[in-house]
Amino acid sequence: MSLDALSLRPIGVVRTPFHEKFGIPRQGGVVDEVRAVVELRPPYDREEAWRGIEGFSHLWLITWFHAGKGERGLTVRPPRLGGNVRLGVFATRAPYRPNPLGLSLVRLEAVEQTGCGVRLVVRGADLLDGTPLLDVKPYLPYADALPEAAGGFAPDAPEARLEVVWSDTARQQCAQWAKVHPDLPALVEALLARDPRPAYQQEAPGRIYGIRLYDLDVRWSVADGEVLIIEIVSQAGAPPTAP
């Protein structure tokens, strides 16, 4: 095989609540409230391919950033540094890479049998819905957890730093949509408390933002360290229907 042309075949896709980049956690495992389903392609959906996986609490997902745009240069602007500093692409986890491979740490919640085979349910995904899955490897604490390791410009996990407040309208709408998406209230609060806004927009009081989760638009604003959730509306305009 030529080193100039390697062939990769996805073993499945990852289904998440995220239908656009804005609002996706910037690292896997940071927001446990994100529930994702790993849909597998034959023959990798057979039970024997996953025998023993239940013994591991966490997994590494190796994926392909299929929706990336823009140039894949030698430097990038990490959001963690406010988007104002350029670092070498290999000193970051930016998706704009020579080969757009993703590495996500997730918590294994369940291995489910379906009528068509096996699928995985995981928590903490940082992936766009429909992301191609290339491989899965179990997380090994003795090899993968190194407390003494240096974290460069991102030594600590980002903390929730905004208080989340619901308008009466948004709370009522969320209660209705939770019939379809039970994790929706906790997911919305966890994402917005970590302030997904670009760093250059964090001094724009009164601006209304939106995150698309599932087929819903969550609209919100920020003022004085507080997120106000204004409303949650369906893009299709249809009322919620319990499964």
C-alpha cells in the first residue's frame, strides 16, 4: 500500500443531538449529559465484535471530521486562548488537520441489541450528528490516565461558569419536548453553563444566540454572568409526540 494513498472504511456513524458545530463541547467527556448512539455497519454490528466491551467504563472513538471547512494550514487559533493566538496545528486538537481525524473519550452506558444487530450508547460525545466512525478502542486507566502529565495551554478542564435561568415560556416548551428527548433539560443547562459563545463575542450583551439540538432551536442570551433561555422551538413547527 502506498503511503500517499491510504484507504479507510467507516465501521459506523455516531448519532448525537448536534446538527451544527456551534454548541458542541470542545472535548469528549466534558459534558456527560450528551447522549450519543453509535450505529454500526455490518459485519461490525455483530455481537462477537463487541464481546467483553461491557467490562470497560470508557471508550476512545476514532472518527472522521466529515463536515470540516476552511484551509488545513500549519497553524490554528485555539478557542481556549480566545481565538487570538496562533499555535501549531499539532499542538492543538483543532478539527482542521492534514487528515481530519477525531479522538473522543466517551463513557459507555449500554450495549444494546437491536433487530439489526448491536449498537452502543455512550455519554460525553463531542461530535456532529452523522460523524463517520473509524474505530473504537477501550480506555485503559493504567496507560491512558497520567496525572503528572503536562497539559500545555489547557491544563484544566473548563468549568461551568454561567448561571442558567429559564423563562416561563422556555420551561413549558422544554417540558413538552422532554417527552420526546428526556435528557433535554439537563443537556441544555450543561451546555449553556459552559458558555459556548466564541471568545470574541463574550462582550455582546443583549445578543440572542441559538443552538440546534435534535430538531429544536434553543434561543438564549447572556447578561451579567447569567444565561436566560428564551424559548425552544421546533424547526419543523410540529408539536412534540411522545415515543
